[in-house]
Amino acid sequence: MEYRKMGKTGLELSVLSYGSWVTFAKQIEDNSADRLMSIAYENGINFFDNAEVYALGESEKMMGRVLKSKSWERSSYVVSSKAFFGSRGKENRPNQTGLSRKHLVEACHEALVRMQVDYLDLYYCHRPDQSTPIEEVVWTMNQLIQQGKILYWGTSEWAAAEIVEAHMVAKDLRLIGPAMEQPQYNMLEREKMERDYLTVFKNIGMGTTIWSPLCSGLLTGKYNDGVPEGSRLGLEGYEWLKDRTLADSRIAQVRQLCHIADELGTSMATLAIAWCIHNPNVTTAILGATKEAQLLENLKALDVLPLLTTEVIEKIEMVLANKPVLAL
């Protein structure tokens, strides 16, 4: 396993990590979660990602039960939670969502209980909140760090300007700013990582824990001939994800990319993951495998990474034709 510093912090994250979005308490039960997390840990993965909204808190409870049953030293792994959407779905009331001091503090406490840990290594503002002053957000996160309830705080799917503003406020108030951002990043979703955040990486040095390196499974090639039964894009309640992800033009691109994977002697999934971590601004790519064979295959991305020569990258770019144009 390769480990990378999370931005300008001293924290090291495995370049491949494991997350629970959609899978935990939706697609898999405790025994499968235990096995998958064990495989991940045994192969050097040290970061496990979660959020209050995943399965409305049940995902964190499931991960907590697995962690509680293990003899792993707490200092050997990193866990996260995120707050914004709340954990009660349609039952959310005022102050049970957003980034107010009240919700951030209470959501943190609830995550600690659900995951059965004394502190969260990483705690994210899951989306920006235009109705809460950024000063309130920064002060709250700084306070949670001082109290030892979280170690680092970050953002997820924030605009570059919003991240910069948070850092400016933190600097002015002599508080701790966000250390990491969690954006979607894959072969088909590139704008934020490869254009919008460049000034953030250069001037601030944020780490990134990117999600959906396989574009919800599209980049595995398994949707090339339809939606398989039991797959993520076939789940009830995730029609929005299916509509956002599947497109004939994208599937045509994936079919061409599969030929490049074949030439390299690897799977489409491992090629797609290796392509993500080929970007030096990616600290870690979060995997979301639901089966042992999938996770073991995804881990092979580390072997594919050295195969991504300039020539191979150029072949991929010819197929994708979506490289962000940088402003002069």
C-alpha cells in the first residue's frame, strides 16, 4: 500500500480507502461489512469513510459494530463522518440539517455514539450552507478540534471560492481551517479536481479524499449492456443516480476504455482507479465494493499505476476528450 500526506497536514492516508455510501445497511449486512473492512485493513487501507446521511445513520452504526468487534489499535486507522443533510430523512426538523453550530455539534456527538469511537479523525461539512455564516462554521469546527472530538475538519463538494473564504476567515480569527476536501472525481467528472481547485492546491495545500472513482460502477464496464440486477444503479430510491450516471455517450466511451484495459492486461475498474490516483493531488480514492472479489480486484490498481505511461494516458485522453481547459 502507498500512503500519502493529507495536504499540508502530518496525517498519512492509504492511497486507496474504503467507504460505506449506498453499500452499508443498503446492499450488505454486518457479516459482509466485517469481511470487506477486514480485507481492506489487512491490505493496508487505513481510512474508512462514513456520513450521518448514509442509510440515515445505520451505515455508521454498522461500521461502529465492526470496529468494536476488532482488535485493531485505534491509532492504526482513520474514520470520518460528515454533517449537513441530517440523519432523519423526511423527519428532519429545523436545526437537524445544515451547518449551524447546533447541528454540527449534535451531529458530531451522534456520529461518535453510532460509530462507538471517542473521536473522529476527519469531520466534513458535507455541503456548503449559504444560510449559516462561514465564521460560525469555522469557529464550531475549531472548537470541536480543541475539545478532542475531531482531529481535522474539511469540506465536501464546496466551490474553490468557498474553501478559500473559510481559510481567510480562519486566518483572520487565528483558527484552524479545513484540511481536506471530498469531491467526486473520476474519468468522467474532472472539473473541480483538475481546474477549479488548482489554486487551492497551490496556495493552501488541501488534501483530497475523492469519492466515486468508478462513477457509481459505470467505469467497471458492467453497465455496457444494461443494468444488472442488484447493482447500485438498479436500487430503489437511487433512480436519480441512475439518471445522472447512465448515458449512451458515456457507455460508448467506457467500451473504448475497456480495450485499453485489455491491452494492459487489467480490468476496466482497476484502470479507472489507477487513473484517479495517478493525479498527485488525490490523497486517497474511496472504494465502495460490495463483494470480496470486487474489493480484491480494486486493490490491484496499485499494480496498474506504474503502467500509466505518458503514451497510455494520451490514449485515454483521446477517448475521454474531456480534459478541463485551464485559464491563462
